[in-house]
Amino acid sequence: MFRPMNAFSSLVIDGLVKIDSVDVSLTCFKGISKPTKPITTLIEYFARAGGLPARLPSKLPTPGNLCLHVSVTQDRLGRGRVGSVYPVRLDETEQNSLPPLVMKVATRHRSDNLAREAWFYEEMENIQGSSIARCYGFFTAEIDSNSEVLDWAESDVKHNPDEEDDPLDEEDDPSDEDGDSPGSNDEGITKEDTVIISNHTVPPPASDGNGRTFISVLVLERLGDMMPVLVSLTDIEPDIHEIYSDLGQFGVEQMDVRWRNILAAPTPQYSLVCPYHGHKHHWRVVDFDRSRKSNFTLDHIERAQGSWIRTLLSGLTIGHVVEPWD
């Protein structure tokens, strides 16, 4: 079986950073996630009995002190407003102890957002591997000011039309928003080449205001493709509703129900049985930097998210990708 998701306290990355155009290894250490401010309603009809769902006790063992060594060897799989996702090659010592992985690297000014997303993975540990991807940690490092980070220069200029930031870009914390649903109104490296800045936890911001620059990385299980287009999605719709309902068990609403945020589950051998539905799901929800946690009832969350799921799937069957801001 795979290593526990908290087995690693440090991360070495090859192929991500250059200094003076020379590849260097980057060593990162476990970072601190950023809790979200919860939404609470005083309206009894919408309020969950017992209040805001508490975080469930972790089922993971005592955190390990292993170092995970990965290499970026391929082009990115995708890019969003918070960062870019890259497939990584595992060191041969770990290839049989971990599933295929990807690495989400925050763009220059988005480390806080990635730290926020890391918090939601921690909050929903109980459904990692069943309804959401396994998360092997949030890692950060301070880097030299002359470091060249893969994709950072490109992300500092306007994205191409297929990769533009969302129109919702300024709304970084949905906990400050009103409304009940999205869009609602109401990779020969020597040790000398290694960038090692510290051996302790590094705070997540990309800059601390004193000229120091940080990089943040989230290590996740690699998932599959997005949902098909121009075909009937009737057979998969119940599973999509179920995985969003699983989020709702924690009082979590994704707030970004989009085509690119629902990915196929890995092969069944990598999947876990859902603790709430008693079977293995075929799909996973990703991208939680805009999510929120609330004391809304599960029924209210299911209805709000369900409306967006039905709209999204209906559009895909006719070749139209509906976005939350449409």
C-alpha cells in the first residue's frame, strides 16, 4: 500500500528552478496552511443542527520525516489563476510506494491562495482518495531573488486566451462573499547546486514585504481527464452529485463548479471506498482555493451545488462549457 499522506516533511524538486540559466535542485519544507474564515448563518432554516462541522480526527499516523525527491520532466498539464500543475517523476526509491503524482506550483503572488487550498485538503482528509485527490503536503521555500522559476515569467504577463485568469480573480476569499452558490447574487546536480535556505517551516507568502521571495508547492495524486463533451452524461451525473455531497458533509462548498475542476478518478486500484456512499467514485473534485466552509445544512449545500452541476452537465452535452460567471 502507499505511504501515509503525512510521511514527508521535505521535498526536493529538480527541473523547477534555475539560477543564471543553470538547473538547481530546490529543497522545500512543510509549510503552514491558511485557515479560511467560516460562513455562519443565523437563519434557523438554513443553519445546520450542531453548528459548523468540526474537523474530523485524523486517521494518519504520527507525521513522518522522509524527503520526497521529484523531477519535472514534462510540460505542464494545466494552469489556472493560482498556479500551474506539472506531472512529476518520482525517485526510483519511491515509485512503488506512491501513486502517480502532480505538483501544483503557485504563481509569484499566489502562495497565500495555495496555502488556503492546502487547508481544505487537510480539512477533508477523510475523503482524500475517494472524492478528492490524495494530498501529500504543502511545501514552501525561500528562493534567491535571481532565481528563475518555471512559468513565473510567463505568468507575470497576460495569459493567452485559453489560460486567462477568471473574471472572479479579485474575489480571493469567498468567505467574504454574499450569496449561496457560485455566481449567486444573495525536474549531474551537486550538493553545491542545491538551494537550501532553512531546515524549518517557511511561511507561505510569496513575499514578506522585505524583499524575500518564497515559492509554494502542493503535492497531489495525479487524476485523469475531464468529463467528455457532446455525449450524454446521464450515467455519470449521480456520481458527480455524490462527490459534491461528500464535500458538503464537512460544510464545504467548492464555489467553483467548473468543467476543469472535475477529473476522472485514477484506476480503481488507487481509489478508496467513499465513507459516505459505500462505494468507489469514478470522479474527483479539485481546486479548492476559492472554497468556503459554512454551517449551512447539507441539504442546502446539495441543492445549491446541484443546480450548478446540472447546468454544467447540460451544457457539456451540447458542447457548451458553462462557467460560474456566465
